[in-house]
Amino acid sequence: MEPLVRSKVLMVVKIPRKLIRWWKMFSLLEQHELMHKLGTLTSLFDITPRPNIVEAMLTYWDPQNLIFRFGECEKTPTLAEMSGLTRLSYIGKDMILPRDHSRTRLLSNLGLKDNKHLKCLEQSWISLDYLFARFGPQDSFDVFWDEFCTTKAKWQRRRLEAFSLALLGLLVFPLDERHISTPLQSVVMALFHEKQCKTVTVVPMILAELYRALNEVIGCIWYFEGSNLLLQLWMMENLHTASLLCPIDRALRDRVVCIERRMKSPKFTYPIGVTSWIEFLGSRTNGNVLWAYLWLPLDDILVGCLMQPFLMLIGLKSVRSYTPVRIMR
């Protein structure tokens, strides 16, 4: 992992080992179901965080127009790119409206009894240690039986939901000190339980929170609350040459794994350190930045709006305008 030298912004620089252990405790069938719900977000375990790339990118972020200005290029993550990267569809689906449930309801949704001693829930967060102890190992239900208000059969199902809450809260919508945002429970419920689970998508929320995090760190917020891992992957995909794409991408369907494999290829060399990355990105031209067209469903209209030239994306903490016309021209 690249050293985080002279960092002005904190972000995810290490995948929690306990989260990786939890993933390996699931059966292949359970892992397949999680991948169906979360797409390639489950592959973020295999990523080497490179915070220097993201920190250098912040130098070129235009918060008013929500774009990066790299040398001669203007780039911004789009819905289509995030959808292709995560293998989660967004076309024809509704955005998820997050809700911050009460302590009692949140615990009830997980099959747990009310616990007044969990003061962290009053601040809208919960810890990985708490969730892992109760939903990780197969004997957790027997160990903490007096804390549950559900059957073991239903607890098996809740394990997938608790894991999804942890993954989203630690790698996709992270908070400082590895706190897991409890409003994400409403997102998990929409993906797993609600009747419209097949008609909702988390992709707009991922993009909205990326935009919010980029704007906030420019405004001196010290922790990056968007997915710096997805932002890193998006940036690297735009820097890889076509000759590097073919041999690796033909063998692997998972775009996250593809990009990480390319990063380790001797054919691709990249700068070391924030300063070197700033110089490298500032010298980009339209000739040496690659549009990630392989991600895009070219037979579909990617995005459109009849009333105004932008859409409103519902995030976890805010709503952001989305104007892809500037880039996708």
C-alpha cells in the first residue's frame, strides 16, 4: 500500500480484517446471494487502497460544476460508470430514500431486543465489533441467545443483512473511526425486504455521496465520507490504455478485480506519492485519458430529463444535482 504521506484528508486506507473474515464465513450460496444484492462491492476486499491517488485528485476538483479538470480534460464519475463498475443496474429503477430508524426499530429489524446501553445508536452509528460478534460466527446465535428476539432460522437470514450493513458502512459510505452509519439500515431493508427490492438501486446514492464528500473535503472537512475505493478504481480505469484492457478483461467479468489486476501489471507504471500524482494528473490530455466505454450499455438511453438539464440524486445525507451532459457530449 502506498504510504499516506502528509495527508490533509483521512479516508479508508485498510480493509478491516474482521470484515474479510466475516465474508469467508458465508457459504458459497450465501456469498452468491450477497453478490446479487451488492454486485462487485463485495470485491472491494481485494483492493489495495491508494489514498495518494485520491488526495491528488482533490487538487483538480471543481465543486461548482462537480467535475475534475485534469490538464486539458474534464472528467466526472457518472451513473453509467458507477453502474458498470459495481455491476448494479440503475436504468428503470427508483432511488432509495434513507431513513434514520429509532434504536428500538433498528435492533428489531436485526432480530435483536432493545438495548438501552447502546449509546452509539443515539449518535446514529454502530460498531463492526458489535455486529460481527452477533452475526459473524455460526455459533453467535447460541452465544448471544438472550439478546435475540427471533428464531435461529430467521437469524441466518439476518446475518446477510447485518454483513451488508457493515460492508456499506465501512467501504462505501464510511464514517470516521470505522463507525457504521445506522441510516444505512433502511438501505439494506430496501435491498433485502421491501416489495420493490427488484425496482430500487443504490447506484445514485453512491454517486451522490461521492460528490458530497469531494465538495466537503474541499471545504476543509477532514474525513472523506464517500467511497475513495470506488473513486480510485474509476480514476485508474480512465488511465489504463486499450492494450492493457484486452488480455485481462477478457478473462475476468468483475471490473473491480480487472482494474486491480492491471494495477499490478508490469505494463502499467504509476507515480508514487501525492506530489507525483498531482503532476501526472495535471499533464493529462484527451489523447491519454480513456473513456470507459466498455462499461456502458450502448443500446440504452443512459439518462434523460424532460423538464430540466439535470437530475437530483438522493444521497445518504443530502441531495445532489447531476448534470452528465457537460461530460457526455
